[in-house]
Amino acid sequence: MQQIQIALPDELASSLKEKWGNLECKLIEIIVVEAYREGSISSGKLREILGFSTPLEADKFLKAKGVDLDYDEEDFISDRQAHQQLEQEGKLKKL
């Protein structure tokens, strides 16, 4: 893992640490969210970096950050096919 050092004025660092807690973790979150937003990383990579175990956890995190999920027609078709397969296998409950 690459180490990056930044210098923050003491007053700013203290204020942010009081508000955010662990500054290193918060800065990683900010960078990862921005990288996802601009398309530099996938939601799977975001999940891996931030330690989420399910896609739903990552989706919830992104939603809380005000980030629109990258969900296109191809994703919809894939989800629909998975749903149909689960339905055929009797693994879905009917409402």
C-alpha cells in the first residue's frame, strides 16, 4: 500500500478529527467515493477497499453520500435474467 503524507494546520486537523474521528479512514472514504463517482473504480473495487461484504452495503453507503449508482440497461438485463433463473429454480417466494 502506498503511503501519502499531507500537512494540515493543527486547528483544522483537530476540528476535523473531532467531527470525523479517524482522519485516515475518512480521507480514504472521500477519495474512494470520488474515484467511483468519476468512473475510475467500480462498485466492486469500492466494496473491496472499504471492506463491505455485500453489494447492498456499498449501495447504501453510496446513497448516504448522495452518489447515484452506476446501473445501466446491461445491469437491468442481468438482474432480470438472475431473477428469472431463481424463479424457475423455485428459490423465490411469491407475494
